[in-house]
Amino acid sequence: MDIDINDKEFSLFQRLIYNESGINLTPAKKELLKSRLMKRLRERSLASFKEYYKYVTEEDATGEELVSMLDCISTNLTEFFREAAHFDFLTEKVLPALLENKRKKREKKIRIWCAGCSTGEEPYSISMILAECIEHLSEWDIKILATDLSTRVLKKAMEGIYPKDRIRGIPLHMLNAYFEKGEYNLRNHYQLKDFLRNMIVFRRLNLTDQTFPFKGQFDFIFCRNVMIYFDKQTQSELVAKFYKHLAPDGYFFIGHSESLAGTDTRFRYVRPTIYQK
Ligand SMILES: C[S@@+](CC[C@H](N)C(=O)[O-])C[C@H]1O[C@@H](n2cnc3c(N)ncnc32)[C@H](O)[C@@H]1O
């Protein structure tokens, strides 16, 4: 059974979603919203979007439905080594300078934040690059904080198990070095080896929260293809927070179709989609 969403109902969800996630749904996204939320209405046996809105905002005291609703709204497209130029830049510029700097300070600690990590391909790609570039990796204290709003994608990310068609972008030598091939019912799947999975801490974090609970600063931050869903003001506020949480000289990476142009920021432009503090 198809349930229609009228303009008034759409506006209610538009405002709710904006307030809760920063995701800015234009009226052109009305059908998309409808199709994505329909499953939630069915699951709750509700007959209209108005009833669903009431359920999410007033009746569900646990707040769980809000989380499920946001899970349905977010677009989670990602892949291993997406936007390969960033990984080349990490290998050729960022890591050599960072390692040299750490060596001078006699420090063996690296902190990275992957914000909007989706199903994990991005932080795992970073971890493979670290493994490729850093000698005696086990002597280092490395943590990649990988965060997302969606609990659904985080669950997949934590498992780190990917079917054959998802590992296409991975060079063969890395596939052999960093993945275990599944057996039995996971025959056509690959799982990241523990030493890489243990480097990553997955957490739910809403990027539109006023403050983030971090003590130290990150050596570099990836936030790619996330801000594209936010309006300019939300983007500016977020970019200022990234700046604050980045170590001096730290690099900030954004998605291929994003730019900080028009954003009031202290970041130095390095090249398209790459900035430095
Ligand atoms: C298109 S994916 C990008 C994945 C990866 N960074 C990449 O470029 O391949 C966007 C991710 O941003 C997340 N996201 C959207 N709004 C968010 C928010 N307010 N806080 C945290 N994550 C958010 C979504 O759940 C989704 O997983």
C-alpha cells in the first residue's frame, strides 16, 4: 500500500531532520524522503506520515526511532580508495612529513579522524596506507577514530567483512597482505586482519553536535562527501570545529565535489579538496 506525504508533513520532517542531523533536504527530495521512510511506517503499522512524525517526536520516549529514521535518511555511498589522489597525497606528502616530525619529537603516536566513515571502507583504506608507509608499525600507538551518525553503517564497519564486489578498488598486493578470505558461508567475502581493525575505533557521533568530546588533536582529518548534505552555515560551523581539533600543520581532506570556498575559514588551501592548518 502506498502512503502519500503532503507538503505540510514534508516540512515537518525537513525541519526535524535538519535539526537532528544538519541534513538539508530540499523540496526536490520529497519523493526520496517518502520512499526512505515508508519502511519505518510499515514496520510501525502506521497509516500516515503525520502519525509517524508524532511517534518519532512525542510517543517514542526511548529515542530509538529517531536513530532508525536518521539511519534511513543518510546516503552511505563509499568504496575502498575512493578518490585515489588523496591516498597518493597521504603516501607522498602527508605521511613522510608527519613521520619526520614525530621522529624529531621522539613521539610514536598518531591520531586520525575519519568523520562520516559510512561502512568503513575509508578508515580501512587509511589503515592500509599507514601499514604500507610505516616501518615497524607495531611499535607505534596509532588510532583512527571513525565516526558516523548512522548506527546501521557503523555495525557493518565494525565487522570489516566485505563481499567480493566491494573490494574491487584494492590493489592485489594489499588484498593479500591485509585481508583474510572467508570460509563456508563467507566464502566470497574478505575480512580486514585484526591488526588493522584494532587500529580503528568506531563511534556514533553527530557532526552537528555543538562540541565534540575529544581531548587531544588529530594529525589529519578526513570528512569527505558528508558536508555536501549540509547548508553553508552548518558547513562553516563544522569546518571551524575541525580546525580546532586538528594539530598544527595538520591536513584536512574533503570530498571531490566539495569546497571550502565561501566558508569563513582559517584553513590554508593546498590543492582542490585538501587544506592545511
Ligand atoms: C556519502 S557517505 C561518505 C562516506 C565516506 N566519507 C566517503 O567519502 O566515501 C556520507 C556519510 O555521512 C554520514 N552523515 C550524514 N550526516 C551526518 C552527521 N550529521 N553526523 C555524522 N555523520 C553524518 C552518513 O551517515 C553517511 O554515512
